[in-house]
Amino acid sequence: MTDLHCYECRLPVTNDDIVCPDCQAVLVLYDEYPVLGVLRPASDNGIVYKARHRRLQVDLVVKQAPPRLAGYIRNEAKILQSLRRRLNFTPHVYDFREERTYTALVMDFIDGLTLDRVYPQQLWPAAEVGRFV
């Protein structure tokens, strides 16, 4: 048996725990994706988790956003899918969920630096982003 711990408070947990009994951190998303940690803390724009696909055993990113951002998340999913056909280095989209209280995008976790870490405080106009794609 694997020793499971809450990613937030390190309390031992079981495979059946959905929420940490101590700190109330979410441990499993949508009954499918055990949470490994938080990549971007909760804000008005949502939260970004690092998770694992239970059956495929791959690391994932789960972006969860409020309903007011549903259009942006839906567009991101469509753009990633269209780029994936042409560019094999873009993240694969595993799931897209649009519920009353949130919209979520589940995609490949790609380890490495993000643009905001390479170019801090940089605003990215659409034409500029095109250079990287």
C-alpha cells in the first residue's frame, strides 16, 4: 500500500478521502484526478492544480475557473485542440467540464518554465504570443 498524504498539510489520508479531514484541501477532482498540489493558488480567476489521471497514470494540469470565465476556458480548449493537430508539443486536452459553479480544463502537465517566469511583468499582446506558437 502506498503512503498517501495531503499535499497541503501532509496528514496521512486514504484512497477514499475526497477532502483532507484536517485542512479541508481538495484531494480528488471529479472522482478521477487525485490532486498532487496547487500550481496557481485560488484567486478571482480560479485555481490551477497539478493532478494525476488515475487510469492513465499521467500528470495533468486542472484549470478550474468561475462561470464568468467559461468562454475563455472553452476557447483555450478549442485552440489547444486545433494546435495539437499541427504542433505536437502543445498539451493534450483530456477533459473539459462546464458546470453551474465552475468551468474546468484538464490537460497535460508539461514541466518547465512558464512565460511569466521567463519574462516577469511582461504583458503579452496577441501578435507577440503568435511568435511562440
